[in-house]
Amino acid sequence: MAVKQWYMEYKIHKNRPGLLGDIASLMGMLDINILTINGVEDRTRGMLLQTNDDDDDKIEVMGKMLKKVDNITINALRTPRLVDLLAVRHGRYPERDSDDKKTFRFTRDELGLLVDFLGELFKRDGNQVIGLRGMPRVGKTESIIAGSVCSNKRWTIVSSTLLKQTMRSHLSAGELNPDHIYIMDGIVSTMRASDEHRMLVQEIMAMPSTKVIEHPDIFIKHSPFDYDLFDVIIELRHEPGEEINYDVVNSGYGDF
């Protein structure tokens, strides 16, 4: 029988002894399985649950019963989103821009969270474009490759400055696969690109596959694409509050 997953999150007002046991017992009586449980931020607990595919009514009954419990407040009871899976695994949500909902922020000490985030994105089929902002040597390309490994997907570097400047002018038949993760450096693929490389980039951008573009702002500035191209924007900083700028690019590329 098919199964369905749910994410439940609740705020604890009074953490009395046996509270979690009572909640787990209620779920057990309703034949709702707890797959994962973790603390999420301050006095908040997240659970990944599982039911049979036709047992939505049991989740509804449980939600109504738990709303009558004085010691907790239900914050969420829904089909799990990507950020919910990360919260229950890592104990916190990734930081999200309050104005631009497609932008997520990470720092170097959150690389494990970032790799898991990218891995879940890469598991999705079909066309998606992800932009990754960050200063030099912050771990952009390494995180993308690690995320590809987590998702069990192959990756192809189309352009990069990871070890030395890479600028592909063609790909093999095996590399032209919609299941691949294509990694591009927005500076190399626009400001330094040959005509052959630009044609390859156009071909890849038209494929129904996942593309990750480092330095997306430069890519937009020097290509026919615009900001709407991106499904997700990720910002990676050495530390909170670090400014991501391209002054060295404008003055002659520098470390980029």
C-alpha cells in the first residue's frame, strides 16, 4: 500500500514530563508512524510522520485533538516542504530572505545544511536553474559537487575556476543528459567566453535539466537572460553580514 509523509511542528509552552509520550501514544492509536523527530529552534519540535495514502482523515483528527492541548501550539501540519525536511534533520530552517522568497542564505559553518539543501533540490526532475552567490574561496563549487553526490546525480562542469579556468566548448554524448547537474561560472561563461562556449551554454540552458550558475548577477548582466530565469538563489558567506560584491570583477576579474 502506498504511504504518505507529513510534517508536524509544534511550539512547547510548558514542557511537562511525559508530554512527548502522550503525543506519540495518540499517534500510535491512530496508526500514524513517527519517522523522525528533532528540536527546531527555541522550544519548538518538528516531526516527520507517515500514514497510509488514504488516511488523511486520521491526520485531520489528530490535528484537531492536539489543538485542544494547552501546553503546545501546532505551527504546521502539512505535506513536507524542502525546508521542513531540512529543519527536522538539522534542527533549524535555512535563513530565507523576507522580501525575495526565492533567496536562501548560508554561511561556511552551515555547509552541511547547504549540501543537504542542494541535494534535495537536485533530486527534482525537469528544468530548474539555481544561482549561487558568494565571494572567492567560500566553497561554492565544492558544495554543488557534494550536493550532486548526495542526490546520486552526475555533475558536469561547463565553466569554472575551481582549480584552473575551465571553459568547455563541447560536451560528449554521455554528458548531454537531462539527468546531469550542469555547473557554470557566470563570469567565465559570459565575460571570458568564446563563441563556441556561448553556443554550448545556450544549448544547455534549453535542456530540461538542473543548471547551477555561480555569480548569477554577472550572468544576467552579460547574457540575454533575466532574474526570472532562476528558481532559487543561494547566498554563501564566510560569516554573517559579509558583503558580496563584484568590484574586483569590474576592475579586471581579480580573484574571481
